Amino acid sequence: MSADPVLTLDDLAVWSRAGTSLAVLGHPIKHSISPAMHNAALAELARTDRRFGDWKYFRFDVHPDDLPRALDLLHARNFRGVNLTVPHKVIAFDRVRRVNAAAQPVGAVNTLLWSEQGWQGFNTDGYGLAMALRETLNAELSGAHVILLGAGGAARGAAVECLQRGCASLSIANRTRENLTTLIAILKPLAGTIPLRGFDPSSPPPDLPTHALIINATSAGLRETDALPIKLGALPRPAAVFDMIYNPPETPLLRAAASQSIRCANGLSMLVHQGAKALEIWTGVPAVRTAPVMTGATRVALAAR
Ligand code: NDP
């Protein structure tokens, strides 16, 4: 059996583990390397702090219809914290008792902490993105002209982070016009004086900023055969390209950027930093302390695929 088997609600129904447990819920979940990442960090913490000796992180395949029951059962079985991935981030937002300020405008939660008041929701994806940009591209969202690709959940989180950190401008491109219009309407009240606009990726406007930071938050690139979410040659020369996708490690967009000598990075660092921030919420240990061991563990887990 795998070191991190895919568990289900049936396993939770007969759960008898005494130690402190954490979990990621998703549907599907078999691709998730979060258990490898978190358990490596917990093992490292346990070496110097006995409090963490019995902590372990599990993964559960939970159908969206079963999320409320899963959250009740997780509490009944003394789970301390939960990560949520597709498709639970938005569904859980409406189900948790309290949502922290950072998650509120995103409309999605990726981390839950049990408290006396019930499950509390957080969103650490924006923090993960900002830290990843700094670490991999030496780039800051503050003061940057950002061209964001996508209008789904990850794009919404990224857009909120860009606006909250004071980007110089935000231009968003998305394949489906309707989804783009909805996202722009949600973001407008947050933008204040920051220029915000949407555009069709097949015909970028001629006055887009040069030296922009391009962030891909679409799923285009998950498959080798996917078309580019945008043609880089149709844009003014960007400063850098960040692709949230980390598996495959090099998407067609990143290949195109590299071939034009544009600095670029994939989303592995974002995965690590959002995870380290979640672990900070559960343990109180600063995210910067656990991120290095998590980075190592994700590389090993991906190489083993
Ligand atoms: P959603 O399903 O919510 O949104 C998907 C987005 O991708 C939509 O804007 C959709 O456009 C667009 N899209 C899908 N297929 C294509 C295509 N073939 N060409 C162009 N656009 C396309 O997904 P998420 O927002 O949750 O995730 C998006 C990506 O971000 C995923 O690849 C995910 O793995 C990655 N991600 C990485 C994280 C990390 O830690 N590194 C964290 C979170 C997400 P349309 O509106 O037209 O359908």
C-alpha cells in the first residue's frame, strides 16, 4: 500500500487514531502530493518538539455532496485542521462558521482550523502566490503591472492578492467572456484607483503595459496537447511569466517564455508556500521555517511519479 493511501468516508466512520490528525479533502485526490509535503514538515518538527510526535496528515476522496458529513465526522474524530482542494474550496466557504479577512473577498477557503466555535476558514493561496513570485522570480506584486490569465477560483484569489498588495494595474484575459465579466464585477469594488480591465486572449489590446508580470491561472497546460492560454508574441515584452501549474513542470507557456529568454517559473513554489502557511495556522510554527523541507519533499514526490 502507498505511504499515503487515498482514504474515504468509510475509513473516517471507523477512525480510531489517537494522535492529532490533519487532512486534505478533494475529488479526485489521488494526484495530491500534500500528504508527502506536510508529513515531511511534521516529521522535521517532531525531531525538536515532542508536541508534534503524533501529528499526521491524510488525504480523503470526498464527493462534494458529502462535504458537510465529512466536516462533521472530521470534527467528531478530533481532526485539528483540513485543507480543501477542487471542488471543495467554494462550497466550504458557505459552510464554515467564520472566514478570516483574507478569504472573504476570494469567496473560497483552502484551509480549515477547528475552534470552539466550529470550523474556521482561511485562504492561503494568495500568500503562496506572493511568496512564490518573490522566491522564484524576485518579483513583487506591489507596484507591478499584472496580466492575469483565467477567471476561475485560482484567478480570483490571485486577482484579490494583486489588488490588496497594490499592483500598478491588473489586466485579465479569459476564454469565456461571461466568466471574465463576472470576475471583473466582483473585483471592481476592491480595485479603488488601480486600473482594472478584462480582455479577450485571442485579441489582446495594443496598449497593454510592457514589462508586465504574466500569471497563468488557467488549466491550459495541464495536458501536453493544450493550446497556449495566450500567444506571448501578441503581448508587449513581459518582465516574467509565472504558471500556477506545477505538474507537468514545464507547460507550453513556460516553454514559449524560455524560448524567448523571458524569466519564468512554475507553480511548485506556490503549492509549498500555501501549504506552509496552512501548517502555520494549525501548529503556530512560522511558514518560513517549514517551507524548505516541504520544497524538498514535493520534489521527491513529483520525481517518484
Ligand atoms: P477553475 O476550474 O476554477 O478555472 C479554470 C480556468 O482555466 C478558467 O478561467 C477556464 O476558462 C480556464 N481554462 C480551462 N481550460 C482552458 C483552456 N484549454 N484554454 C484556456 N483557458 C482554459 O480552476 P482553478 O482556478 O481552481 O485552477 C486553475 C489552475 O491553477 C489549475 O491548473 C490548478 O492546478 C492551478 N492551481 C495551482 C495552485 C498551486 O498551488 N500551484 C493553486 C490553485 C490552482 P473558462 O472560464 O473559459 O472556462
